[in-house]
Amino acid sequence: MIDQEMQEILSERLELACERLANIDEEHLKDEAFDDYFHTVKGFLSDIIDTYNWSISGGKDSDSLDKLKERNHKLYEDILPENYDKSYANPTVAVERLGKSLGQLLSCLYFELRSLIPSVYEGSLFDLVIRLELFLEIYGAFVSADEDGRALPRNTEIRDILYYFFCDYAEDERQIRFEHIVYGEEDYARDIVLNSDLEDMSYLYRYGEYVTDNEVAMAQHLNSLPESVIKTMADTYTEGYRIGFALTGKDITKKKTVSIKYVIGFERMIRYAIHNFEEMGLRSTLFRAHPSLFHSVNNSVPDGYTGASANKQYEYDHKDDNALFLDGTYNNRRLEAIKSAGEMFKDKAHGYGGPAVVRSFGEKPFEPVQKEDAVHLTAEQKKLIGDYRIQASLAQSEYIIPEERSFTIIAFPVPEIGPEFKEIFNETVRINTLDYKLYQGIQQKLIDALDKAEYCCIKGMGNNHTDMKVMLHKLKDPSKETNFENCVADVNIPVGEVFTSPILKGTEGVLHVSSVFLKGLLYKNLEVKFKDGLITDYSCDNFADSQEGRKYINDNVLYNHETLPLGEFAIGTNTTAYVMARKYGIADKLPILIAEKTGPHFAVGDTCYSHEEDLTTYNPDGKSIIARENEISALRKETPEKAYFGCHTDITIPYDELGELSAVLPDGSKITIIEKGRFVLQGTEELNKPLDVTIL
């Protein structure tokens, strides 16, 4: 997107920035604490500039593996857990040394500057220049305060510099991001995947992402597998994407691109997937999850390819840094940037088919520490964030039209899961390729029973005190209509669930689960209460202070909305996956993609058919699925800003915590589907066979 003239201008700006940066070595602020901060961060930026020059001169392609590892470690060293309690990237350290108002701002600045690491590997001159200039402008404010005889600049002065930086470049950053998603003409990662020698682990270090033994071992494991296994993995993944279009009656031939999101280490599979998509007429775009405040919306799921996390606490500490300057004007500026990018790439956006996602699991569940010195959103800012999510989704849907796109998602374990990784990996491949025809028939038996019901009753057992009543839509013509979708491993791999969008009025009760892993975060004794389908209260036992638990849930499940509706009710049928989780003791490490198939689950937020309510969808038996909206999403035509929330989080009750799941008929009689963790409905007995296997 940068023409020759702009390249020359940026090169001149880089030269000037480097000259000014070099002079800092000979300068010192009167305040020793702030002087130490700026010299420390300047040292990091010197490493960044050195890495940029090394990268564009070919060092990343010619250095030895040992040198690549050494550089990778050096760039991420400051935020690694063993060093984080001494780093200015840690808001607690920054506040302790620099005071709260300026400490938070300067820790935020350092966080943004650290986003440069993968950028300089890519040779992104634009990313480098604008952030160097931001650092120098803020440093200049401190120098001016010194020269004017003031002790320090006002915190509002530093806040305004950050504010205008993120406002001024919002449009440029969004345009670059949008182009990478829908078109990817200059696709850095695509070249790595297609043209690297995947037997040489040096290629992993070309991304600029943090690399650990886990990513290396993952790549080596895939290299050790027969070509037939890799092909099966890729075929399952890409075929799921194609079927997603076919089952919803969308024309995939109108699409030109598909975005692939993955964890580095999976390149051998991704290479096959790229070729598979090409045979469908789709060019793959590969873009990275950008760790910058330009793209951060308090979402724990990476949007793009990613390497290892150097420190999840570091990422959690900075997830709300936008609160330092977030206001209505800034929100509007970001929305304008989305529309500007959409208009610039309108034609390309219409040819975008949606994402194809490869997730990993097996990493140690993360339990964050809530820090008083980290930046926190005010009540007003939480509403602004919630409103932005909704408006951003609506704005982007004008260009990437939800009714015309699809997706697929699949997950595999990584070596960090433990010594039985290879066995778990093989079992996961098997689970991802189970006979969908078998499940299709069994699940139809479930649907036939559920379609007779007025509502469903779900109760826990043992220490689980779930007691939910879920209202279902009324079928006008049961011979042609159904409430539940028969999900057989198309977009959501693996196979194994039937799901619906419930009626909100009358849906009520308590949802409880002893331990659950949601979007990378662990929740202990999560409890959510509903009235007329809306969340009325919630709690968890992660923290001694119950209010900290509420904030944790509000930030990461409700995404700062005052409440959310129950957008989905489903029954998972993949008992094979459930048994695998128990056999290897990895239930807390399963991604929701697999975990949701191992028991009934409830999703809070948007429905399963968000933005696609008016599309007619059919089950394999030819019946039309009518439960595509609820009372809130029905507002989309008059007040779309009230119809959607921009989030959807599944919470699963495992079979061993489930006492009863019944379909209650209009006359009050009931059909029991699951009792004491076992399927009891006639025709579903096959699902109990994996449960009967002794787990050693």
C-alpha cells in the first residue's frame, strides 16, 4: 500500500528519528526515575532498529539457528515471567517507580512499542517510523519540562500525545489491516509457509513471533507424520469450509479469498490447506494477530496467526490500556476508520469468503492476577467499548456481508499438553474425522424428540447445582420445520451437537460449572443466573474478593455489557472426545470447540445465526430450521444497534456433572434425553459405548 514516494519520505523520517534516538545516550533528565525509563526503552528501540536493518538485509534468512534463537530471546526477554517484575512493561513496576498517572501512560507506551517486534521482521517501515516518532515526541515533552524548570510534564500532555497518535493513524492502520484480511497482496507469512524448508526449524524464527520449544516440537512432530495423515488433517479442515457454504446455500464460486488463522508450528498442514483452497478457486490470506492498541478490543482470542505468548499476564495487564484516552470522539474515529477501509477495499471485501481457523490447545490454563495498578475501564468506558463492538460489527458487515460468507474451525493439541502428547494428538485426529453419517442419524433421533417439547429442563448432579429451563420456538408445521440444527462437522469440527436459538421469555434458572476454560481463561465454580433469557447475576471462585470475580466475568464473558441474552442452547454428543479428556486428564485444557461437544452447552451473547437470521437453513432431513432469532436479534431491522452484542461465549456442563436433560411437552409430560450423565433416549445408545470403556 506504500508507493515509492511515500517509501522515500518514510526512509527520511526514519533517518531523522534514528539520529535523534542516538543523541539520547548523551542526555539525562533531572528526574533519575524517568531518565532510567527513557534510556531503558531507548535501548529496546535500538535493538528494534538493529533488527529492522538486519531483516531487510537478509539476516533472517542467512543467520544460523543459534543466532536466530538468541535474537528472538533478546527481543522478548524483558517481559518473560522471570524478568517481568523488573520491567516497565509491568504496570505495577511502572507505577511504583514513576507514579500512577505517568507510570500507567508510559507503561502503555512501552506496550505499544513492543508491538514492533514482528513488524520489523516483516520490514514494515510505516509501523516502525510512526512508533519511533511517538516515543520521541513523548520524550521531547519531558526534555521541554526539564528546560522550562518544571519537574515533569503534565499527565494530560502525555495523554493527549497518545490520544492524537491513535486518532491520527487509526485510518491508516485499519486500511492496512483490512487489506491483509480480504486480499493480502503483500502476504509475508504466506511466503514463509509455501517457500520455506520446513525441515529446517530456522523458518519459525522468520515470523518475529516469540518461539519456544513447544512450537519447534510441534513442527517437528508434523514433519514426522506420514503425508497421508497431514493430508487428512488439511482435507478435513478445508472440506469443512466448503461444506459450510453448501449447507447454507451460499455460492462459494463468488468468493476469491479465504483468511487462514493458525498457530506457528502447523505450517506443513497449512501448506496443504493453501493448495486445497486454490483448487476451490480461493487465494489464502495469512495475517498476524497484531499486539497493538490499534487492534485491541479486549478480546482474548487472537485474530490472526500467532506464535507463543511470552507472558499472558503481560497481555492481560494491558488489555484495557485504551481506557487512558478512550472517549466518544475516539470511538467515532475508529468507526470512521473501519468505513474508510471498507470503501477503499470494497470490491475485494465482497470476494472475501471468511476465515478458516486452526486453534491449538494444551497450554497451561491461565489464571490472571488482577492488578490495581493496571489500567481499568470506567463504567462509562465499558459502555463505550460495548457500543463500539456492536457498531464496528455493523460497519464491517456492510463490506464483508455475513449472509454471503462462512467459516470453519478445527483444533489440535500442542506438545506442551504433556508427555502423552503424541497419543492425544492421534486421538484428536481421530475425533476430528469421526463418521458424521453415524452421528447425523443419532442426532436426528434427539431432534425428533426435542421438536415435541415446549421447553427443556437441565439439572446438574453432585456438586453441580445447575437448574435451567430453556424455552423453545413453537413449530407451525412439524412435518416441515425444526428447532434444532443437526451439526455434523462442517464449520465446527469435530462432529457432535444439536443446537438452537431459544425463546428468551420464560428461559430462566441457574447455570453452574465447577471448572471451565473459556477463550484462554480458567473459571472456577462459574455461576450465571438468568431471568427471561437475560443474565441477572454471575460469580466465580477465582479470587478471594467476590467483586474481583464479577469484574473478571464482566470483562471477559460479558465484554462489559450490563447483561447478555442466552443466544444458544445445545446438546453435545461427542462422548468419544469426553472420554479422551478424562483418560488423559485434559478436560481443563480442551478448547471450547471440542469441549462444547462433551455435554450440553449454553452460549451467552449473539445467537448462532447472528446476521444470518433471514437465510433459510435446512437439516439433512429437509426440514427448515426456524429457530434463527430471539426477541433481541429480532430488533435488527428497526434498531440493529440493539440487536447484536458482538460476542458469543459457550459454557459447557460435562456429562459427569449432568443429572438430567429432558424435553418437556406442552401437556407437562417429558421425554428424558440424558440421565445421570448417560443418553437414555431410544436410538441414542451408541453414544454410551465410549462411556463404557474403562478409563485407566
